[in-house]
Amino acid sequence: MTTTANLGFPRIGAHRELKRAVEEYWNGDRSKEELLAEGADLRERHWRKQDELGLDFVPSNDFSYYDQVLDTCAMVGAVPDRFPWDGDTVDIDTYFSMARGIQEKDLEGDTSGVQAMEMTKWFNTNYHYLVPELSRDTEFSLSSTKIIDEYEEAKAVGIDTRPVLIGPVSFLLLGKTQSEDLNALDLLEELLPVYTEALQRLADTGAQAVQIDEPALVFELDNEEQAAYTEAYEVLANATDLDIHLATYFESLGDNLPTALDLPVDSLHLDLVRGEGQLDDALEYGVPNELSLSLGLVDGRNVWRADLDTLLETVETAIDALGSDRVILGPSCSLLHVPTDLDAEPGLDDNTKLWLSFATGKIEEIVALADRANGDKTGTEALFERSRQAIKNRAESDWINDSDVQERVDGIDDAMTRRDSNRDVRREIQREAFDLPELPTTTIGSFPQTDEMREMRAAYKNEEISQSKYEAFIETQITETIERQEEIGLDVLVHGESERGDMVEYFGRQLDGFIFTENAWVQSYGTRCVRPPIIAGDVSRPEPMTVRWLSYADEQTDELVKGMLTGPVTILQWSFVRDDQTRAETCRQISLAIRDEVRDLEDAGIQAIQIDEPAFREGLPLRESQWAEYLEWAVECFRLASCGVADETQIHTHMCYAEFTDIIDAIVDMDADVISIEASRSKMELLGSFDELDYPNDIGPGVYDIHSPQIPSIEEMEDLIYNGLEVLDEDQMWVNPDCGLKTRRWVEVEPSLTNMVKAAESVRES
């Protein structure tokens, strides 16, 4: 019989229960025991739900209090020396200190602390992981038995799960070595005993199988890296009787397919959504007789109902070639990247719900495909028919298809993607117009979102307060935010974004073509959750979106006020995107809408406009051979949004948590007057890419890590500024935080920014 498996389930809870529990623990409002109890309750609910839906392999250890890579660091004892740890078990407080850093105060009230581990994007998703820190001194040991504990926990409630862990080779390849002469794979021999011990202990508890994720197998690997996989899995296969299910996802295996097929594992998972054609490639190469294939059929990163008839053809192809008992059906990847349950969306009409499928719905689709393949046509026909109706309904919908938008995209020409003058001419014009000091200080845009702000937005949305009362409240917030910035001494101010929740949702709600949800939360990192909009139709802008509030902010001060917009690539990347046209086409539609907003802001007197593109690098395909096509249209879309202004208008952009080396030429081609980037955790290491290219425009490398509650000292930020000046000219460098400040509190933000301004002033004087 064909079986079914899930690679991972959303961990935060349908109503963000985990987020609240963890944050209450951090704030001292919940005990450790209460936090752990909430985690146990969520796990049990999720296991039972998946079991009830009919899955054959329910995952365990896919739950995490912060991040699955951090969990792996804890399991293998990869705790950086700067964190207090006795070398035994990594407890929950050590775990959280690695994620968030440690802040301490001395008797005089001065702060110091321990910096959190670096964070970056999980492949090309909007999920962030904590980057393992690896050195020759790293001593691996089994320092967390979470994978074993959670298997036994599930077994105690009657569910025999398939535990999940990140594989040893991917763990090393995704890590960061602390010296240039260290190859991470040199540590593989020392790491493998920890994995073998964990697997042996799992087997001792009665586990039958384990899922080992090796997503790095989709990278373009050299011979040494491919050989590391062979070495690792020969060791693991010989060490345990567990069935090893090897999972790859996010791309096709490409040249690594022969290596993967020849590994001594029991099944190999192929992502057939983002690695289309992999099944045919595997069958053509030849699947070993003892190997099963796990087919990633249902999209684990998007929310559209699956085309079950088409997917069934793929299943039948695999069964014809391998036999039904060697075919496992599942999602393309972990369902971590989609919301939990469509039933939590009572506000969506039945027609819209017909189009969509969240995590529980995707499991139903997987089970229905297996049941149909196993001969049950009657019991599965209702779900198959809904799939057919959804496809037909979307194709014929007038709401989705807008001929005016399509004609405007067809009319795009090269002149729309060029500024009037080159960067050198613009720089001189802008410097004369703005008269800013060297090392000008600014922020990325958002300021703390207080409970009062959230309550007022909710009250206005629910029509509990009038528009005039809401607008008066926002005006007060903007005025206070401007005054705080003036007191701190920032050179370029922002309005604070008190009227905005999520940076993508805010704009999407004012654009045509978007669908919105109430509880479709997805984890971005730690306790940070987002509710991605759904781009279902052609995108256009009915009316100005930000001019009202930015004009008001500009009237409150004589200082330069920077307008804040979310860029087209980021809106695309951080939304669930329609799958019935190319991503490039959708992005061009968004670009035209943002272009209209940029020109309206300029007409309103806003002279500096920041178009944030933190997801620009995130959209890069995982295989280098595919980069050029993506970068061509992504750069085009940014320029389309930004190039409709005069030379006097300064265009900023912001990017964070990315390997800029991969896209540095594209960043130059974007031709933004100023780019701000995350740089504090890496201590300006990321500037190396800009130095090697002799980047021509202005740069604001972050000197304040906003993802940690730690208040950086003046001296710390001075050091970072000096590090930046080793690469940048003093008339090229700006001083700013790593990212927006909405997730921080004013008691952290004000002293941090005050120190930042003082650090900039001190360096100017020197």
C-alpha cells in the first residue's frame, strides 16, 4: 500500500499560543513549568490532529521553542564559549540566551552583555534560523535529548511518531566557521558520534524510523561535499537499525541526485513542487531496489488547493515504476511555512475558501491521494471534485483578471527603469539640498508598537471607534515619535509607522488583488509571527497609501523626514503568491503600484523615500545557474518602482540577514542612493562584499542589533563605526540600526538610539 508522511507541522499553534507562552516566560509572567506545559499541550494536539487525519508517519521533534537549527546546536553541544554553560545539558535558559543574547547591568547602571548568535534566512524562505558557530575547539556531545524525549512523549499518548532532525552534513554546511582556514566538513568525523548516539537511544526507546533532513543536498555541491554525504550515511546506517528517511526540499537535487539515490537509506524525499521533473530523473537514473521514494507533491510553502487529478498521475507513474509499497506521499517540505487550519478563518467566504488549503487541508489532500492510489475512489471523490471546482473557479474569475493592469504591464519600457542622471550627479545634488553631517544618523523606519497602538487599530478595524478618533490618535503618535527623535538628535527622521502592523499586510490591504486572513499566522523567527497576504488577482493601487501620514509627519519638524514603503520584491516574497502566472509578472504589477506611490510622495514634498527590500536576496534561486534570470526581473522591478522621481529625491533601500556577496552586482544595478544593511552581529563582516566591488553609493551598515533586548554601549557602536570606516569613506557611510524597531520597547530603543547618536558624534569629532 502507498503510505503518507508529513515532514513537519506548524509549531506556534493556530492562535499563536506558543508565541504568547514564550514571551510571557521572557517577561517573567509565566513560570518555566508553565511554559513547558504549554509546549507539551501543543505537541499533543498537533500529533493527535495529524493522526486523526490519517497520516501513516506523524513527525515528532518538529516542534521548537525558537528554531530547529538552534535545537540541533543544543543537541550536539555546539554552544559558543561566550554563553554560560557547564558543558552538560543545554537547558531552556541557555537555549534562549543563544537566541537573544544576554544583557547585564553593573552597580552604576551601565549595561553590558553577550551577543546573540547570528541569524539568517532558511534557504529562500522568510523563516530565519540561528547560524551554528563552528571552530576547531568545538567539542560535540549529546547535550540535549529533546528528540528522544518528544518521541517518548508521543508514544505515551498512543502515537508512534517518526522523529525529525537536521542531518549532520547540512548542519555543518549551514554553519559559520570561526576561522578562514577551517572547512566545516573537517568536523564531520567528530560530529557523527553524537548523531549515532542519538539514533541508538531512539532505537532503544522503540522507535522504528527517523526522518533526517538534508536540505543542503539541493545546493550545487563539489566532490568533497558529495563525498561527505556518502561518508556520513554509511556511518549512520551501520550504527542503527532505524529506518532512515532522508528528506530534501526547496529545489531539485540536480547533479547530486546520483549521490542521494546511492546513499544507504530506506527512503529519499524529493520536492516535486520546486524540483519539477525530479521523479522522471530518478526513475531514468535507476532507483535501487531497497530504496523507497517519498514524493513531495503538495506545496508546503503556498496556500492553494492542489490539483489532485494531475498529482494522481504523478503518483501512478511512481507506483507503476516502483510498486505501491515503495511510494510515500507527502508535502514538498515541512508545513512550518503555511498557516495551520482554514477552519480558523470564519471571515473568508466559501468561494475564497474553495481556492485555499492550509496545513490540515494539505494533509487531507495527501491522504486522499494515497487512498485513491490504493483503490478508494468513492471515499475520495468529494475532495477531488472540490479540487476541480477550485481550478475552474479561479480561471474564470473576473475578480482575479484585470485587463487594465495587464495592459499597463505590457506597456513597460526601458525608460521607466532609469533615473534622469547617474549616481554621481545625483549625490552632489542631494548633498547640497539636504546639508547633512558626515555619518548621518537615521533609523530603518518603524518604532515600538505599543499595546495601545494595537488596541486602537483593532478598535478602528472593528468599527468600535470613529475614523476621526483613530486619525487623531495616529497624529498624536506621529507627533510624539518625531519629538523623541529630535530629542535623541537623529539627523533624518521617520514617522514611526504607528498606523501599520505588518510591513507587507499594511500595503496589501490598500491594493487590489489581495486576500487577507485573521488567524493565518506563520513563524518568521523565534516568537515573531507574520500573517502573509494572499496575492490572488491582478494587483493595482486604487488610491495613495502613505501620503496622508507622511505629509503630516513632515509638517511637524524642520528636519528631513524619510518616507517608508515596502518594495515590490519583498511584497511578493512575503505573500502567498498566485500560482497561475509567473512570479515576475506579479512582481511587475506590484512595482507599478509602488511607483505611483513614490511619485505621489515626491509631489507631497517628501525628499527621501525608502523602499525596503529585505527579501531581495531571499528570492534568489538555490542553484547559481538560475540566478541571472531572477536577478534580471527583480532589479527591473525595483527600478520600475523607484526611478520615476527627480534627481533631488533620494531613494533609500534596506536589506537584512543576507549573504550580499551573491547579489552585490545586482545591488549596484538597483541604483538606490542609500542602502542600509544588517551588520552588527557580524561586526561589519558583510561589508567585505561592498569593499571588494568598490560600491559607489552610500551605505548604512547597522550598528545596533535590534533583535536582542541588549542596549549597546556607545563604545560598542563606536567600534562598529570604525570597523565600517575601514571599508567605507566617511562621506559614504550612514549610521543606523540593523532593522526596524517595532518589536522592541521604548525603554530599550531610546537609550540605544541615544548611544548610537553619541557614538556617531564622537567618531565625527575624531
